[in-house]
Amino acid sequence: MPTQGERIEALEEQIRTMMEDNITLRESLNNANDRLTALSTPPPPTPPREVTPHLSTSLVYAQGLQPSSLK
């Protein structure tokens, strides 16, 4: 039969193990929460695209003409 000192040591070891398990579980929960937060956060809005001029307008400018001179 274990002595009272041995029982106390065994209980202290159980407590240490439970505390370590608790820390591990808390870290796992925090990591899972961080991943869920990242997944539920909408991506930042995309910046507006630059509008490129129509090809015919680009060709007019490329030829050195001004659109007003085509009237």
C-alpha cells in the first residue's frame, strides 16, 4: 500500500500532466480560432482597374491625331 507521501507525489504528477494538457488544449483552441477568424474575414477590396481607352481611340492618338480633328 502506498504511503501518504507517495500518494501525494502521484497526485502532484497527475496535476502537472493535467496542467500541461490544459495548456496544449488552449493553444490548439487559439490556433483553431485564429484559422476560423482568417477564413471568415473578407478579403480586402480590390482596387479599381484602370480603364483602358478603346483600341480605335488608341490608334488615333498613336497616329498623332486628336479626336477633335476627326470631326
